[in-house]
Amino acid sequence: MRTVAQQMFQTGSKLFSRKTPNDVIEAHPSNIETAEHMDNIQHLPSSSSTPSAEDVREGAHHMEVVMERAHHGGGWLLSGIICINILILGAALVSGSAFNSVAITVVHRQIFLIILLLLTMLWMLFYTACTSRKDQAILFKDSHAGPVWLRAGLLLFGLLSLLMDIFKIATYVGYLHCDSAVKVAFPVVQAVFLFVQTYFLWVHAKDCVQLHTNFTRCGLTLTLSTNLVLWMAAVTEESIHLTEIPDQYVNISHKMYRASYGGVKCKCSHSACDTFKGAFYYLYPFNIEYSLFASAMAYVMWKNVGRLVEDHSHHSVKFRPKEVCVGPVTGILLVLTGLVTFILYKVDILTEDEKRKDIALLVHFIMNIVIVSMMSLSTVIGCIVYRLDHREHVSEKNPTRSLDVGLLVGASLGQFIISYFSIVATVATGARGYLNALNLSWAVLTVLQLGLQNYFIIEGLHREPFHVMQEAALHTNAHILQEHQEMEMVVESNKSSYILTSSLDKASWKRRALKEVCAFLLLANIILWIMPAFGARPQFEHTTEIKFYKFTMWAAIVNIGLPFGIFYRMHSVASLFEVYLIS
């Protein structure tokens, strides 16, 4: 038994002391004492006998089981319970305030949100002032978490969300004489929350906390659930604002189209109310994306609590726009054309002329079909390049990459649902006419494009970066030149160097092709985010689905699936930018 134990400890020591460029120790101790115990394991005297392959596997499995047990402590369970309860309670209050104007009002929901915001800010201040300043609290940093471009996006969306809160304050002040003061207090508290959370995530997004782990996990799940409840509230308000109910359904669903401010008898005390009221609704998409960005960063921090990551600097990747040309130019032209058609759609769809509405829908459907067709074709080209590319897949565990893949697949389900429901309604009713044909084509092509793009992005995120492969190749070639001093071997090494360099040069066309595809898809996803995020709702203007499913069911399908589809496009932009950088 003593021999087996020594071999097991020796195997664990070798596993933890091995250094590779991408080696990350996936250990998750619940406190710093476990980390110190691991350090003691590394310094055990090694035995002269070499363990067999079976002993190595058994030792590795044993160490993995031990570390997983240390990782999954009571704090994980408690924090998960807190998150689930807050999310369910928040969903109930948000739904109740949207569909019930008597028992649960917007004021009740906002009081609940104010309490969540205050608790979350108190924890962030405690973490910043106490936990992060203690010795040995943050021994490791996850280089993959919170990249600069993601934090810059968070800052941009935060500034626009702050502008939205200012417009809300200016609007609700006009109703103070006849409405609750809570409607003014909520945007004020949310504006302060934006400052605190943006600073917190900008500074601490990469932290792998080793002290106060249970309390930190609970605080991070509180942050995560608070942002998700804010997202649900913003999505609900925007959906109610954009959902126009046909006259025949007004008696059934009139509560869906209630404004969250004032009432019929409550009039604004200043003339600028309508201006501010229209302005802050156009800023809702940025506030929605801010909440989702913050939720994703809080989740990665939660996964990194107690995580031991080898302390090596992340490879710096430089953004060089000069490397690509066709993709960005084509994408920019597509975005400009899409913006023009979207503006024309928004203008014509509000008119009473049915012919102009049909023309607006026709142009909108054709534009979307062109966009998704070009995206599908470029994605196929990118997938072919992947087949010709021999880069290895990244084997290390990475919470950021796992979250990106999960969000990508999960968010795409929203657009999948709308497309498939639309296909079924169009085919089942045997709908004829050019608008139905275009709507069916758009739905089918969207399904194809989503599947291809998901494959392209996931495959790209799991590929080894090109610069890592080149550094490994150059290191191997230099090692060969150092070992062989004879003239004949030097000549052979120079030949191998020339062959290797030539192969790298030949592979550069693959890099450029992937970058062109990524740049084009990135810009195309931006225009596909802009159109639905800022009010394009052809699902309600084209009545085939409404007649088939009835308005209440179809409105529920669209208002649930579309927010996920909008988030999918923005998340695809972030993921494609990541694939662009490592290509």
C-alpha cells in the first residue's frame, strides 16, 4: 500500500509540475489551505522507480477526483440556490406587472429591483474594499476572461444605458404630481449601479479568488441574477411597447399594451415628456446588451472562484485591419444597404396605405434573404478552409470558451423557434402570394445560416491560434539547429527550415480567407441585430402566422424567441471577433 501511495503522489507531482504553453491546472479548491496542500504534494521526494502507464492513469484520475471534490463545496450549492430563487421570483414579478394592473404593478417590480441593485452594490463595494485587497486573495488571473474588447463593449453599452436612465428620470419627473416617486428612484439607483458594476467588472473580471470563496460565490450569483432580472424587465417593457394589438384582440389582451408610466388621467407637467419618452425606448437595446454582457462576465468570475491557473502571460494578439479587404468592404456595403431599407421599412410600415405596407414588407424580406444567403455562402467557404487547415484543437478547459459556446447554441434556439413556427404556418395553410413565398424562403435560409454559423464559430473557438502554432514550429526548428553541429546536419536543418517557412507562407492564404469570412459575418450580424433591436417586427405585420396560431399564442412565441435571437446576433459578433483574432 505504501508503494502504491508513493506512486500516486509522484504521479500527481509530475502532473502539476509539468509546464506547457497552454497548460492550465483545472484545480478548484474551496480555500487557500487546499492550494497549500497541493504545493506540499509537489515537493514530495520522487521514487527512483518509473510508474507504469496504468499507474499514471490511476494517479491522474485520483487527483482529478480529489480536486473536483474540493471544488464542489457547499458554497456552489448555496450560490446556485440563491440564483435560481431570485430568477424565478423576478420572472414572476416581471410577468405579473406586465399582465396585471391591479394586484402587481410596475412600482412593485421596481421596488424589488431597487432592493436587488442595492444589495449587489453593497457586495461589490465589500469585495473591492476588503476581499481583493487582502494578501493571497487573488493569486491567479484568468487571461482568457474579460478581454479588453469585451470590457470596452461593456463600457460603451453602459454609457448608453446611463443616457437611457437620464431620459427616464427626465420623463418620470413630469409625473411626480400624480404618480409614484419610485418610478424616479429606480432609474437613479440603476444609474449608480451602472457606475459601480462597470468599474467592478473592468478591474476584477480576471480574478480567481482564493479567500472568502463561499461569500464571493454567493455575491457573484447575486450579481448574475440581478442582471438577468434587469434584462427580463427591459425585454418585457420593450416588447410591450413594440407589440401592436389588432382591434379584434384588444378586449382579450389589452393589458399587454400598457405604458409603464403615468396613465390616461395622469398628464406630464412639462412639454418635453414625449421627446424623452420616445428617446429612451430607442436606447433599450443597448441596456439589454449591457445586462447580458455583465451576466456573462459575472458567470465567468463565478466559475473562476478558487481556480488555480498557471501564472503565464496570455499571448497578445494584434488587430491588423490591413490583413483583410474583401470581407470588410462587402460587409460595410451590406450594413449601409440594410440601414437604408430598414429606415424605409420603418417609415412605410406606419402608414395607413396597405400597398405601401406590402412594398415595405417586400423590400424587408428581400434584403434579409440576400443577407442570410451571402452569410451562408461565406460560412461554407470558411468551413472548407477549416477542412484544409491542420491546426490542432485546444484541449485545455476554459470557462470563457465554454460559456461562449453554450450561449451561442442556447440563444440561437430563439430564432430557430420563430423560423420553424413560421415554416409550419406557411406550409400548413398553403399560403400563396409573393409575400408568403419570401417569408417562407427567409425562414428556411435563416435555419440553414444559423446551423452553418454555429458550426463555424464553435470550430474556430476550439482551434489552436495560428501564432501559437508558428511559435512552436520556430522553437522546434531552432532546437534542431542547436543539436546538430555538423555541416551536413546544418544543411539538412536549413532545408527543413526552408520547407517549414515555405509551408507557413503557403498557409497564410488560409489565415486571410478565415479573416475575410469572419469580418464579413461580423458586419452582417451587426445589421441583423440592428433591424429587430430597433423595432422591425414583420412577424406582426405579416398576418399568416397570426391567423394560424391566433394573436395571443403568436405574440408569446415572438416576444420570447426574438430577444434571444437579438442577443444571438450580438453574441455572434463578439465570438466572431474572437475567432478573427486567433486566426
